[in-house]
Amino acid sequence: MAARNGRTVRDLRRGNRTAVLQRLYFDGPLSRFELGPATGLSSGSVSNVVADLIADGLVEEAGSVDSDGGRPRTLLRVAPHSGQMIGVDVGETRVRVELFDLALTELARAERPLTPQGYDVDVIAGHIRDGVAEVLTAEQAAPDRLLGVGVGVPGIVERTADRGAVVHGQTIGWDAVPLEQLLRSASQLPDGVPYLIDNGAKTLGQAEMWFGAGRGARNAVVVLFGSGVGACLVTPEVEHGRAVEWGHLTVRVRGRRCRCGAPGCLEAYAGAESLLARWREEGGRPPEDTDEETALTAMLAAAYPSEGGTADPVALAVLEETAEYLGAGLSDLINLFQPERILIGGWAGLQLGTRFLPAVRRHAATYALRHPADKVTIDLGRLGPDAVTVGAAILPLADFFASGGRRPEPAAEDRLPAWRTALQERAPH
């Protein structure tokens, strides 16, 4: 039965369950009395929804609090062990797979290192499938409660009707790769368990906005600074964030050749890969046969030696130039989107950390328009190197919330008659 606005009773039930689940998840534990004003639902609706969620095992009691002269009020929370999610970070140096419970407590982890030539599509898909299989054998894993697998990848992710999520990753040589289809084709997971794929900068942004330094902000930009750079824009109109290919903004006409093939991209000056390459080109000596994270650590040690040491002037000059390019790139984000916060994450951003931040802020203020620059704060993200996997795990969690906490059910061979389905939808909640 459809309401006047086109929503069915089932839609209303799902919306009510979503409202209660999300409020308990982000602000709980809460009592039934507190849930009414927090969700805008009547006390009767709250009682019905809570009873339903408790029956489904999604909500549990979490103690009680005294009320004003009345009986103590029972507190409720989302049951952490009622569901699990897998987050996957297809990074520049490794594929990281983590299993989480609903409270985003890590239960298991698997990592597969990548070589510079390791972006073969079949290799990556194999690493993801093997990592998923490995974490699901962990002692605390409960495959029957798995809500989905979220995957953060470099590049633009396009949704298609016939092939699912397709990845356009120009910097890693991926041209319209049907990654979701590839993962599903050889997956051991049940058909009802989704693979949800999105840009890695967006999953980082989602994590920081839900649980990190972005909480409470209405307009923010979350920057992923790794081998390359990317960004996620969050506004009231795009509350779940939108990935923007910020790293391929042109900062110098006829400049250095970027990994994408174009000249003068920001990523050709501000990513860790280009930073180390410029150190080498200027006569620096990055350690041989090491990954980028180890080489960047060595560069920082050379530029900022311990007390009594002599700084490597080349390493220091390259880092200072990189801070200026990064600040200039941030000024474009400030001028275009006027965010209230900019957060810098990613392994390289966190490694450069507080030593790098004052110079970046100074250059951003120099290049940006004064009015929006005065209103923005620039800080590091709070979630550390696992932020992309946490954000990837949020993809199935957000999908679960949107469905009102209903897991996909396998298609029944004998469907109910249409008249009985209609009567069920009309039944009071």
C-alpha cells in the first residue's frame, strides 16, 4: 500500500528502523525515552521498532540510568557482534584486508605486498579473494553474519547495470576494469553478500567524517596523500562524499610528466612517488630495493637529522617545495569549495605529519582567497594508516543501515501470492 507521497508501509518501517539504528550507533547507548526526540518518532513507534530490532538480535540492553523520580530507564545499543564487515584497501604498496564487527573493532587482518609491477588486475583480484578467505577463517569470524565486503581502489569508479562497479584507474593502467564482476565470478561468498567498491580517497573521507577528525563538520575535504594524491569532498548535498581527482589538477603548464601521462599535475609534485623521484634526480640517495614507505622515512631522517646531525640540503629543499605545491593545491580546494575543514590522511601524509603541516598551512593561506582561507582549518586525520580499510568497511555498514538492518534474503522458490504480500505490508507496525 502506498502512502500519499508514494512511500509504502514497508518503506516507512525501513526508514524508522534506519533512524533508530543510526541514532543508537552514533550516539548510544540511549533509552527509549531519549530515542523519541532524537529520531522524531512517537513513543509507540520507538517501542515497536526497538522490539523488532531486539528480536532480530541487532539491539541489546546496555545497563540503565535513573530517571527523575520514576523507574530506571533501560539503555540500548547496537549489538557489536550481530554483524561483521570486511574492508579492503587496494593501496600503492599492499592490499590490506580487515575483518570488523559492527563496532568496527578489528577481528582479523591479512596483507599482500605489491611490487611496482603488481597492478595486474588478476593479481589484485586474487589478493582480495585470498585475503577475504583468510580473515574469514579467523577464530572470531562469523561468515553467516557477514554484511558485505567494501573495497577502496585508486581511480574513478563507475556503476554499470551489466558489470557492476567498473574502475578507471589511469595511473595504475586500469582501463574500465569490471572489478566487481571479477571478484564475484570466483567468490566463495554467498550471492547475498555484496562487494561494494569505491574510490580509496572517498572511503578515507567516509571514515574520518564518521569516526575521525571530520565529525560534526558540514563542509569538509579529506585528502589522501600516499604515492599519489586524491581527495574526497563532503557537503550537505553530498553527505556521503564524492571523490575528486584533485591529484590531476594542473599546477604547472608543461611541467613534470605525471603517472597519468599528462604534464604538470599536482601528483607529479606532491605524491610520495614523485617526491622520492625528485630527490633522486637532484642527487639524493634513496635506499635501494625498499618500498616507498621505507624510502620516505629515510628521506625525512636525511632532511631532519637527530640532534648534532647534518641535514641533507637536497632532501630538505625537495620537501619544502613539496609543502608549497601541496599548500597551493589545497588553496584551489579552498577557493572552489570553501570547506570548514581540510583533513590530510594517507600513509605519506601521516608520516610527514606535524613537521610538514605548518608549512602547508602557510602556503595554503598565501595562495587562497583571504575570506575562505580565514574560515578553514587544516589538520591531520585521526584514524591512522587503517583509515581506508575502515572506510571501506563502512560501505556495507551504510548499506545495512539504509536497508533498516535487513539482510538480503535468498530468493524463495515459492513466492507468496501478491494479495498476501499486500496484506503483510498493510499490517500495523
